[in-house]
Amino acid sequence: MAPYDVLLLLLVSFCTVQVSIQGQNEDRLIGQLMHKYGVERPVINESQVLNVKVGIYLTQIIELDEIRQVLTTNIWLTLSWNDYQLQWDPSEYNELDTLHLRNSVLWKPDIVLYNSAQERFQTTFDAKVVVTSSGNCNYIPQAIFKSTCHVDLRWFPFDTQKCDLKFGSWTYGAWSLDLTMSEAVISEYVPNGEWELVGVSGKKNSRIYECCKEPYSDVTFTIVMRRRSLFYVLHVFIPCILISILALFVFLLPADSGEKITLGVAVMLSLILLMMLGANVIPANSNSVPLIAQYFIITMAIVTLSVIVTVVVLQFHHHDPNGAKMPKWIRVVLFDWCAWFLHMKRPGEDSADFSDRMVQPASPDSEMVGQVGEVLLTKVPSPTVRSHEPEIAKILDEVRYIATRFREQQQGKTTRSDWKFAAAVIDRLCFVIFLLFIALFTLGIFVSAPN
């Protein structure tokens, strides 16, 4: 046999002997511990209170169902207590200081999640209990917990949610089993794409239920998480803002183009389509109106009002000049106040000339008729005038008719120009008002959001 083979054989034998000795010590220790082990509450005196430390390792926020109001998390639950029946001297067992025992053969606290939403109440992984020579027991099962959570969607999608995980003993009261909170650990946390973890806090509570006289203690961990709103801003808010801005161009489009109503209706249909698509990402909840839904409603009201104002503008623009005259208060409000505020003037005229013309309208027909009559009466001899008096009268009537028609046409043009200018003033005024309202409302939405 080669020297290397002999060396390898000795090394393998040495390792095998050591493992065998370790295994024998562990088997012997387990046999002695389990020989007289009782599965009752591990206290020397029944009046003694057993202390159990409860903590969690939050590894992942899987999902928050806003409709069902259920939070799904991946958590390592840590339970620690002392069992006087599981104590030994390590020197008697080859310095063996730790055992890994099945939890089914040991007593363990019946700690459950009070606000569980699981179909199966107990869903923890069947982990082993780590026992030290001093009797300290550590039980760390991993579980996917589904817990009830009150979801407030008022500020959606800029909301922050707080969900509680309430752990406590199901059968032992505080006089038999007292809970102590351990700080929550988030060092192993895996980030969530929709929720940003703000923090995890814990608190010990004690409550007396109607069923029992003694109080029951529990440890409640509060998970605070903030929604990541970038997705909703890009896919909902920005398109809605652009549609709102597009509604402003309805007031800039000339009335003679004949497309103002078409553009307004097209903008409204676009917003309705966006609302239908946005309804798929907004949780169905009637407890409160989400912030994004409020923005949709106000935007829809703005677009609808813009269409209504456009109809009024078109009514002004195409007003019948032979119809009712423009009321004086409309002239004062639109021509004197609004036009001055918006720095608008009639094309080719100053506002002063326009006011003078409105106060003293020209009447060229009277002068023309007077001049014709004067010529006919002074330049033509009297016998001739008498012989042609019927013809002259007809000529004068025709001249008066022509002058009257000319005056009516001039007044019609003036009236039509007044109504068109009033429509232009309303368009410009609504553009300014809607622009300011959309800008202030959008800014107010983002400023009022908590995030």
C-alpha cells in the first residue's frame, strides 16, 4: 500500500470516529432530556409567569390588496423562551452546547397572528427549535402572513399606509405567559416595486376580552409603507394634464373655422377614454374618493364647461344682426371692463373712436336726400318741376330707400362686428380663467398630497 493511501485511510478514520462520538453524545443527551420531559408549560411553579420574547424579521412586502384590504408579507417570526427541563452540563457531553429538536416533541408557545386573513389559520414553516445548554429555546419559523389592514385611499396614489401585525397567545393569558417585544429587523428586506418601506415599529399591549377575566398581552408591529407614485404620474396624471391643456386651445381656435365644437367634443371623448383606462388602476373603494379620482372629476368638469362656453361664444359670433340688440350691461362688462383688462381692441380701431362712433352714429342719407331736393327745387324752373312732380317724388322715394338700406347695412355690419368682438372677448377671458384654474388646481393637488 502506498504511503499516500495509508495517510488518506487514517484521515478518513479519524474524521469518522469524531463524528461517531459527537453523534453518540447527542443521541444520549436527547434521550436523557426526553425521558422525563413534559409538554406542559415549562415553569417550576404553576403560579410563575413564563416570559416569551416575540420579534420579526421582515423580508418582503409581497402585496397589499386594497379592495380586500389584506396585506401579504414574508416574515421570519422569532420566539424565545427558557425551558428549565432542557438544561444540561456541556462538559458531560463532549462540550455539546446546542441541540436542534423537532418542535412537535417540545412545548412551544401558541403564538398566532390575531388579525390573520389566511384561509388556513396556521401557515408557519415547521422549523426546528434551537436549544442551548442553559435551557434557552429559539424558534424561528418562516411564514407568508396575510393580515387584515385598513387601507385609506383618500390620497391615492400619494398615500402612506400603516398595517398592523398583532401577535399573541391564543390560550394563555398574561398571568401565565407574558410577552416581551423584540425590535423588528429589516436588514434582510427585499424592496417592493410598488411600496417603499418607511419603517417598522412595535408595541406591547394588554387587553381584557369579554370571554376571560385575566388580561391577554400581545405584541403589535406596525409596518409603515409609502406608495411609489411614479407609475401613476406618468400614465395617469401627465396625460390628464395634457388633455386639460388641450381644452384651452378650444378658446384659441377662431370661431369662423367651424371646428371649435369638434375640438371640444374630441377632447372630452379623449378624457372619458383616459378615465376608463384609469379605472383599472384605481382600487374600487367607496369609503373615500381618491385624490386621482377628484382630479379626473374636476378635469371632466373643466372640459365640459369649455364646451358649454364654446356654444355660447358661437352664439355670440353668429348672432343675427336683425335680432335683439346687445344689452347695455354686456357692452359695459365686455367692451369697457374685460376688453380693457385683456388689452383687446377692435381690429383697425381705437377704443376711443369706437365709443364716439357708438354715441354719434353717422347718417349720410339725410344729407344726400336734402342735397338732391335742394338741387331739384332751385336749379329746375317751376313749370318744369310741376310737370315732372310725380317723377321727382318717385326719385326722392328711391333715394330715401337707397339711403335707408345703406344705413341698415351699416348698422347690421356694426351690430355683427359688435357681437363678434364680444365673442372674441369671451374667448380670451375664458382662456385666461381656465388657464389659471388648471395651473392652480394641478399645483394644489401635488402640494396637498402627503408625499
